[in-house]
Amino acid sequence: MLATMLHGPGDVRCEEVSEPKILKPTDAIIRLSASCICGSDLWPYRGANAVTAPMAMGHEYCGVVVEVGSAVKTVRPGQFVVGSFCLSDNTCPHCRFGFQSSCEQREFMTGAQAPYARVPLADGTLVATAEMPSDDLIPGLLATSDVLGTGWYAADAAGVQEGSTAVVVGDGAVGLMGVLAARQMGAERIIAMSRHKTRQDLALEFGATDIVSERGDAGVARVKELTDGVGAASVLECVGTQESMSQAIDCARPGGKIGFVGVPHGVTFDGQNLFFQQKSLLGGPAPVRRFLPYLMDLVIDRTIDPGRVFDLELPLADVAEGYRAMDERRAIKTLLRF
């Protein structure tokens, strides 16, 4: 079959690989209905993460089960399923506490930018729909696998609640999903920090009430101006750079919460500065499995449409163009169809 392989910075190829097979009794094989390119895929694509050997790309997925291992009990061939990018048994102490992304058996999904994929720990990772979804729901269900679940976790970790004020740092797909999540959680004011018109427009459609185009100290000053000098109770950090993290911390009010989900690159903290800020930080890889059944229901009953974040759709053969378009910010998020 054809699949996406990253050979080095800027060198992504659609090439022939072997079809996946059941390797462990807890595995499942799924035929993907769609996949996509994640913002975090751009880190190795840009050379920020070392690529020492060809990498099978893709960790966002949904589709139909075609085969299961002998130990799999909760899903069966023929069912439509969605799974998290973090693979978990969903039974260990951390999973039961709601942090499946820290499962004692945790693995990270790979190889999902392909028509077939192997999903380890299938019982704890995959959630089946009651019936086969209509084709127009596929992009939204795919989004629940990572980008929506991650944006949702950012809002949850930041303590967004009814009537609160939230700031979203980052206007990529995760940041936009953070805006959607904050709106669903009842935030009264949602300040989206963005300098790009198409992303600003989508943020407003998803529920943002204010747009701040400034960055750094100027961006913080503008947020303070909008909040009567106080800052926000909840801040979602959805980028992963030093600038975005500093901006997020400085936008929060004393006692506020920062949910950080951008994969950190070059981020450091000044302990004394953090001590006197008196703000809470919670983040890391999103425990998508905790939220997955609820988010899937929101998509299926058409309460939300996170699939609108996909603004470029390509066949797998053109995956290299999808990476280029996202790298050059010509696309927010690329959907891959098979």
C-alpha cells in the first residue's frame, strides 16, 4: 500500500510499504476513512526534531475495523471507530484518573497517513459509533482523534467555565479548536490571538469574541486592556515556543490557569518569576480518550462541526503538497482522503 514517509527535513514521500498486520493479541487493523496532517508533524518536517531514519507519519485516524487480535473484546470487524493519538489500555491507575496519555502502557500512534493502520491496545484506545456515520461527518469525527481533543484538553486544563474569560494563544488548528471548546464550556469572552485573516474569521465563527493581532509584550498589553488590567482567568497555550508560553503566562491573572498543549521546543522557565506569578500550569499530551465518547456524540448530533478546520483536502498521493501548504501557512490543516 502507499503511505507517507518522512526521510528528512522537507523530504516527505508517498511510497509503497507493507500492509500492517496483527502483531499482538491486543491489536486491531482499521481501514481508514480519512487521515490528516497535524501541526506537530511539522516539527520534524522543519528539522526541529531529528529524523535518523525514515518515519511513518500520521497519528490522527478514524475508519472501519477489518481485523482484531484474539484478546480484543470491545470492538469488532465492521464497526466504525475513532481512536486517540495516545494509545492506552484505559484500565491502569492513570487511565482511571483520566490521564490516559500517561498510561502505564502508553504508546504513540504512527503510520496513520495510509489507507490501513495497526492500532495497538485497541480495547482501551478505540471508541465505536452506534452506526456507520454519513460521509459528511467523517472530517469532524477525525478531528476528535487529536486536534479537537487537544484543544478541549487545553480549555479543560485552563479551567474554562461558564461566564469566564479565556485567551487562546495560537491560531493553528489546535488553537481554533480551543476557541470552539471554550465556547462549548460556556466562556463569556474568548480572546483569540491571531494575525491571519482567514484564521481570525474561523475563530470568530467558532465563538471568539475578540481578536488580538499583537504578539509578545504588545499582545499582553492588549489583553490587559480588554480585561480592565486584570488578565484572563483561563489561558490556552497552543503553540509550544518560548514566546507563546511567556505570552500565555503573562496574559493570565494572578490565580489564573494556563492549559498548555503546544509541544515545547526551546521552552524554559524562570523559577522565581513563576513563583511570584501565582498561576497554575497544566498541560502535556492530551488525554483524548477521556473526552472521546462525548466529543464524538457532539459531532454525530451536529452540535459542533470541528471538521471546518480542514481547509485543504488532498489525495494521499499529493501529501507532500499538504505538508508544504501547512508549512507555508497556506493551509490551516490538510485532510487526506483515500
